Amino acid sequence: MRKRCKGMRGLKTFFTLLGLLYYTLATGQVTGGQFAMEFLRMANSPHVSALGGISVANPDNDISLALQNPAMMRPGLHNQLALSYNSFYGGIKIMNLQYGYHSQKLNTSFFGGVQYLNYGSFSETDNTGNIIGDFHGVDYAVTVGASRKYGEHWRYGAAVKFAQSKYAEYGATAALVDVGVNYYDTASLIDFGIVAKNMGSMITKYNPDKTAEPLPFDLQLGISKRFKHMPLRLYATLHHLYEWDIRYDNPTDNITTNILGTTDSSKLKGDHTVDKIFRHFIFGAELSIGKRLLATVSYNDLQRRELAVSTKPGKAGFSFGLALNLDKFQVHYARNYYHLAGAYNEIGLNLALNKLFSIGKFGEKVGWGKEYGDWD
């Protein structure tokens, strides 16, 4: 009884902290692409890319999901290592790494991750356009976090991040926090998650003489449901919950109505309630094909509305993925369509290190080879 009371106080403290952080940071955000370190919003694995770029309520056995919601880290992800490579647009190279470890002694599950973006080399010129050299652009973030169980179905977790951007002689660093909660019922196969991401502040600024740039805070909520008698799981994710209207009033919605050039701006003046609602949503589905293969499809409404060409939208906003799940490793592939110009491809490998090799007596000492129930 005493343990339960302590756990209840801990959970109440967690929710209070979440509320205070959300209120403090959400009221200070600036919308419309005015954030520094936007790369922190990017998907950190092919599995996440295939689900539309965000996945905060997903009980799959994939360590990369812990970087989406720290509460999804759990004993079943003990000693799993994930590596991925993303051939992004414009020759940008993106690499991600995640690792999980469960401490039975502390009854806590830990994880860490590294996100690295290399923008390549650029020509440096003087005021008259003469090339005087070259420079590189990189972004990276290092994350460490932990989660614990509460009651039968709940987990709560938090992660801290150190992020840095460097472009030629300009650079900035930031410290950030993610906090999340996850509810998973193994009987009904329903998963619910909520997470507040990228709460923090700049440590050093790109320009020391200017006000610190705002960071890409987001409040996200997700739910997923797997059917008992059908190998299908459906997903719905909501993002930007701290702001109701994230719609962009596109000037091209003005329509020229006659030869004199009179314009009809009625599309801009409507309340667009349905549009405003659905821009917060990502929908996805995963179908298990046999015991080993997983096929994924998703639709990101905001991505399609903002990046599709009105006369020929193509597949903008849609993502697809495949995963091969074997006993000792998983192979993930994703193809995400941002725009009519094409899609980016991402591939990843998840390794169960405790099943692949041992590290002797030291490994026995630290529980390297232990296997735990997934949601114990």
C-alpha cells in the first residue's frame, strides 16, 4: 500500500511537471518556421518515417520509438541497438543510432540516441562572389532518457537532449527535455501516448548580440489499436496541440476571375474549420504479413497541404514502409513523399545484441544476456 501511495505521488508530480513545462514553453512559441534546430522534428528511424514522421503510441519491438516518446522504453527493448541511414533531399546525409538497457536492480529502463545530419560542403565567397574557400554544415543531437512502470498498464519517462548546429563560423547549442506517458493494455491491444517535446533553451546563440531563437516545442498525442482477429494495427497521431490554427494562408488561393485581373479571395476568408482540424492529424496502418513481414502506410495531412502542388499533388504526404523481423535482428525500410519532386528513402537495422554475442563474466554481471517480457 505504501509503495502504491509513493507511486501515485510520483505520477502526480510527473503530470504537474508536464503541465508547468507545457504552459511555460507553449505560451512562448513562435509559429511559421521561426524555430532554430528544426532538425529535432525529423523522424529518427525508417519505422517512424513510414508512420508519417511521428509515432508516440506504438507498442512494436523497436528501440527507435523510445526517442519519439520516452515512456515507450521498456524491459523488452533491453540491449537492442538501432542504426539507420537516410538519403534525404539535396544530398543531405542523416544517420541515427539508438540503444536501450534495462536495469532490473533499479527497476528502470534506460535509452540513448544520437541524431546526425551532414549537409555537405558549400563554396564560401566574398562580397563580389569570388570563391575564397568552402565550409561545412552539420546538426546533431545526443539524447539520454529513462522510463518506469506505474500500475499494470502505465509507463512514464523523460529524456534530456544536447543539440548543436554548426554552419561555417556560426554555431549554436541547446539543452532540451522530453517528457511522456504511455498506456498499453495487452488484453485490448490499445496503446495511448502523450508527449511534450523539445522543451528547453539555447545555451549559445548563432548571434550572441541577438535574442535567443525559439526551439521547436511540440505537444503530441497518439492512439493505436490492433485487432485481435486481424493482423492489422491502426494509428492516429495529433501534433501541434498547443496551437489551434496551424493553417498557412496561401496567397495562391486568390483566384483571378476575369480579364481585368479581379481576384476572388473567398478561399482565404472562410473559417476552414475542417482543414484546421485535420492538419493536426497523421493516420497510419500496419499489416502483419505472416510472422516476419510488416507493411506500413501513413498519411500526414499537414505535409500534404503545405507541400503538394495544387494542380498535381501526387503522393505528397504519404509514406510507406516494410520491416523484416527475425529473431536476432530487424531490417526496416521507408519511403516518404514530401513533394511531387520525389521521395526520400531510409533504411535501418535493429540488432538484439544479447542474442548476437556475449561479453563473458562482465556481461553476466551487468545482465547483458538477460531477456525480459516486453511490457513487464
